[in-house]
Amino acid sequence: MKERIIQNRTLYDLILGIILFNIICQLGLIIGCHFLWGRALYYSIGLWCGCVIAIFMAWHMNRSISAALDYDSETATKLMRKGTYIRYLAIIVILGGFMIMDVVSPLTVFLGIMGLKAGAYAYPLVRNFLNPLVGKEPESECPPLPDDVLIEASDDAHGEKGN
């Protein structure tokens, strides 16, 4: 299991960040629902539905990026846009369905989905916390580029060469 986590460490760290954000929100909902609303289950189920959606979105983004790496830049851009549209359309349909059915709170579903953003921001903290437990990622197998290649590429990007 440890080898599998190290292979796709970024995804696991992001998912852990999403879950931690939703746990913190759940604690806030327990306190808030107890004192203010009284419908704790309605809001809590919505939060965890949003958490599951955010985890699926993180997995889908990872899969889309991995697939796009096998293509040229133009095709990869099209594939990434397609994946983004699919995710946004799915969120709209799911939130719309929750609004119509009134089974769970759409606001807490949205809050759970925002765990994806919070997980991305918490990523460095989660990574530093997990390094002693899982171990650091292996170093890249690619050798570093020589300095003269980096300087030429930088000059070309600014249009200073080739005149």
C-alpha cells in the first residue's frame, strides 16, 4: 500500500486535504445545527455528498491530466477543456437535482465541493505532515538541464535572439 501511495502521492494528499476540510466543516455544522437550525442530518448528509463529489472531481482531474500528457499540446488542451466542461456540467446537474428533490442542503453540498479548493490550499501542510509517515517522493529520474540551455530558452521566449 505504501508503494501505491508514493506513486500517486499528490492525489492522495489532495484527497486527505478534502476530507480534513470536511471534518472541520462537520464540526462547525454540529455546533451550528444544534444551536440554530435543528436539522443536523439534512445539512451533514449534504456536506458529505459534496465531499464525495470533490474527491471524484480530484480523481477525474488526475485522470484527465495523465491522459493529456500522452498528446501534443493542442490536443492536450482540448482534452483538458473537455474534462473541465464535463466536471462543471456534472456539478450543475447534481446541484440542480439536489435543489429539486430537497433531500439534502444544496448549500452544504456546495461547501463540501469547495473542499477541493481547500484541499489544494492545504496541500503543502498535508504533504509535510505525511512525509514522516509515508516517506518522501523519489527524486526525478530526469537529469537537470545544463545552464546554457536554460539561458537560450529564456532569451528565445523574450524575443532577444534570432534577429
